[in-house]
Amino acid sequence: MRLRIATLILLLSGALPLFADQVTLKNGDRVTGKIIKKDGATLVFKSDVFGNVSIPWDQVTQVTSDESLFVLLPQGSVQGKLATVDDRLVVATETAKETVALAEAPVIRNAAEQQVWERLQNPGWLKLWAGFVDFGTSLARGNADTTTMTTGLNASRATRTDKTTLYFNQIYSTASLEGETSTTAQAIRGGWGHNRNVNSRMFWNIFNDYEYDKFQNLDLRLVLGTGLGYNVIKAERARLDLVGGGAYTHEEFSTPLSRNSGNAYWGNDLSYRLTGNTSFNQAFRMFNNLSETGELRVNFDVGTVTALTKWLSWQLTCSDLYLSNPVAGRKDNDVLFTTGFRITFAR
């Protein structure tokens, strides 16, 4: 009986590699797992041991797959299992076998990557949207009753050539003391932006921002700007963009005061995945006033997000707004800390 069990375990152990994709390299190493995609000169492979790894295609000598993959050949796209015979990639479809020189295989995708690629070909305007909604609240009851509510929305639609972004944030806070209720904070920020790729690294952008802040006496700040951006880092875990350009700003204050100015702006956007479920993000913009030399406005946002489930996260954000020329009687700097739940969505 023990001999039969040992034999069965041995057979199963030997059979396991048959149920996985396998890549053999020029140095003789073999990697088992799942082929994700091959675009250009790199094969993305999910290793059983190391997770997702990128393998230079010119180092690959043999490829086998246990599941059907999508392969783009000179005569068109086909789907089938892969094998390698005499330095040629063989695709076994349901009706025939197609071959191509291993070094010339242009594109390979698994079913999930193929679905993503097809989705990006001719997407409708209502498709491809993804983003999140933030909720935060704070309550205090006792000698004084205080209530603070924060909400936020960020939605983006990214294709192979452009990206559209919408955002909205608001904070509202009240305090009650001896029957008297007063508003202690009330601010709203929102807007939209659009980036279009110029090449693989550079992009053109346009944006339109709106802002209201009761305690800056700000009834409306409207900003319309355009410029260029450069992608310094674009990796699986990190992305860094540098941006700069020109903008027009119109401000209406309740004092009353109305101001118009031309601005030169510059800044950056950074995102970095700290761990498997925690990410860090930071955005900075400085608007230098060209109409009144020496005056400026700075927006700085930094935060972390920790995923609790696939659709629910916990977020912590710090926002700093500096204005060098506030209206009389108001401070030049406002800092806001918020934390709460984040619900993500995708379409």
C-alpha cells in the first residue's frame, strides 16, 4: 500500500510541469508558469516561483504552452497551443498548424491580455472608465457638537493614445456651541484634464479647474491651461511625470475683488506601489503669476491608499494650498488632512 502511494505521488510530481507553460533560455535554464504576453522584444511570464518576470525574447530558445494563446503571424492572428521545433514557433490551432521563425514572432497574448487589447481598439466614450469615490466623516458630541464630512471623486478613461480625467473634492464642517451653529469649513474643488500622447514619452495636456473656498472669501477660481508633459519613469511599480506650460486664472472674491492673470506652471505627478496592497501618490503644481511678478500659487497633494478588498480601500490624504496674495485678513496657507474609505470602480 505504501509503495502504491509513493508511486502515485511520484507520478503526480512528474506530471505537474506538463500542466504549465515552459520557457527554455539560451543558458539552459527552464522557467515554468504562465505566458502573459510578448510585445516587442520582451516576454512577460508569470513564474511559479518569482511571480511576473520580463524575459528578453532573444534569450528564449524554446516555448511550450498548455493553454491556447493568441499569436499575431504575418498572415494574420491565430489561436492555439505553442511548441518549438527546429527554431520555429509552432501554433497548433483547431484545424491546422501554423509556423513562424522563433525570432520573428511579433506578438503573443493570453486570453486576458487579448481581451484588454480588443477592448482598446474602438472603445465607446462610456467604456474604459475607472476611478474611485472617497468618503470621510468626523463627529464629536459633548460640550461642543462638531461634524465634518469629506467626499471625493476621481474618474479616468485611458486608451493607447490619450487619457481623460475628471475629479471633485469637497469638505464641509460645522460646530454647535450653546445652541449656536456655525460653519467652520466649506470648500469645493473640481475639474477635468486631457492628455494626448506625442510619442512614447511625451504628451500634450489641457486642463480646466474650478475652486470655491468660503474662508478664503473665494467665490470662484477658474483655471484654464495647456502644456507638455514628459514621462520620466514608467514601470510596473512606479510612474513619474513632469509637466509644464501656461495657464489663465480668473478669481472672484466676496470682499469684493476680481482678478485675472496669466501664469506659467510646472510640477510633477508620482505614483509608487509600496507593497502588494499599499500605494503612495503625490502631485505638485506651482503657478507663477506673469501679470504680477513675484506672486504665485502652489498646490501640493500627497497620500497613501491601502486595499482592503478588490473594491474597498482605506485612504489618507494631505493637501496644502499656498496663495502668496490672499485677500486682506486671510492667511496665505491652508492644510487639509483627510482619511476614510475609498470605493473603486471600473467599466
